[in-house]
Amino acid sequence: MPDKRYFLIGVIIVVLLGLGIIGFLFFKSRTVSNAFVGNLSRLEGSSIFVNGKYKIEEDAYLPEGEIIEAKIVITSETKFKRIALNIPSEEELKKTGGRFMVDDLKKETNDVDFEVFKKDAGESSPISLEVKSKSNIWGKSKFEAREIIYRLAVFP
């Protein structure tokens, strides 16, 4: 009798270890994304629509795949960060042959609210966004935003 009990306990341990390893490998290989990047498509009520792609790593802004439209739900907890890129004047552009590097532009960063965002969306185009979420949004076309960082060009 004790031999059967030990054998049964051994089988149970092996099965549990196997399930644990399979579960670990499944969740480790699962794609995780907590951010979406793209351009503002339109505003509808307390939602914005963005044409873009999932951000899968800190530096991987545009992973392979086609551009999709995502519905981003704005809540009372959603934070907005506005980055205004000051475009050079015509005089400054003449000095550089009409070229400039986006990374070298003067930037103004401010925390704003949804009303300022809507005003900017109506006055500026295009607006590029990075939308961050609390949870994994991979494969979802609708999700709540925790933070929205948006960039717009400001002309002299």
C-alpha cells in the first residue's frame, strides 16, 4: 500500500511541475504592450481615435504589422502631457537650407487637461500621440488611457 501512495504522490508532483513549466513558458512568450503610438484620427465625446501601432518595448515604437485604429477612452484619471515643438521661422530655415532636425527643436512640455487637448486637436494637425494604459492592451482596439503624451508643431 505505501508503494502505491508514494507512486501516486510522485505522479502528482510531476504533473504539477509540468503544468507549472507549461504555464510559465506560455506567459513568458505572450506579447505584452502597455502603450499605443500613432496619430490622432478624430474625437468623439470622451473618446479619441488613434491610427497607429502597439508599443511593445521602450524603444520599439513601430513594431511590424499594419496600422490599426484604436478607440481610446478618456477617464477622469487620464493625464495629458503636451509637448509643443517650436518650428523654426522662415529666416532661420533660410540659414539651414530649409532643413531642421526635430530632436534639435525647442520643446515646451506642459501638463494639460482634456479641454486643452481638444482645443489643440481642433487647431493643429497632425498630432502624434503615445497612449499609456495600466494593463496589457495587446490586440485590443478599445482601452482606457492612463496617460496621453502628445506632440504638436507650433509655428512662429
